[in-house]
Amino acid sequence: MVNRRSVGFTLIELLVALTILGLLLSIAVPRYFGSVSRAEEAVLRENLYVLRDALDKHHGDTGRYPDSLDELVARKYLRAVPVDPITQSTQTWILVPPTDAREGGVYDVKSSARGHAHDGRPYEEW
């Protein structure tokens, strides 16, 4: 009798390989999605900082706050209104007016994103 070994993998070898692959994916995928959400939070913090800095510079130059975020773009304080990375839109910013309406229309900016950050604070409080 001729002893031939067939070329290929046995069912057991394939199952072991798939099990190992499944284990590795179960470790890597949650870390990936966690890092994506942390990156979005970092971008949101940076965009809020840039918007607030532009509002302060506009107030320092003109003595009043702008009437809209588009005014910051028109006057070259910003190249474009930044995107809220959580809502994926430039239209969802919450505009906070100053206490005195004669000082302009936008004193502060907040995100309208629902949910909480990794530190437990709601996005709306940033």
C-alpha cells in the first residue's frame, strides 16, 4: 500500500487557525473602536478651542462678538467652520449668545452631540 499524504489542511488545522484568528480579533477590534472614539473626542476638543479662540480674537479686534460663525469665516478668523466630529456636521454647533445682546450673537460654542465622553462628562458640557 502506498502512503500518500494529501496536500492541504485538515479540518482540525483550519478550526485551530480560525479560533486563533477569532481570539486575536476579539482583542484588537474593541481597542480599535475605542481609539477611534478617543480621536473624535480629541478633535472635538481642538475644534472647540479653535472656535472659542477665534471668537475671543474677533471680540478683541472689534469690541463685539460675531453674529454667526459664518462671520468668522468671512472676516478671515477661520478658513471654514469646523466640523463637529461626533455629529459629522458644521450645522449642529450650539451657539451661546452673550448676556448683553448688543455685544453680538455668539459668545460661546458647544457641541450638540448626545452621549458621554470617556471621562463620563456629556459632550454638551464641553
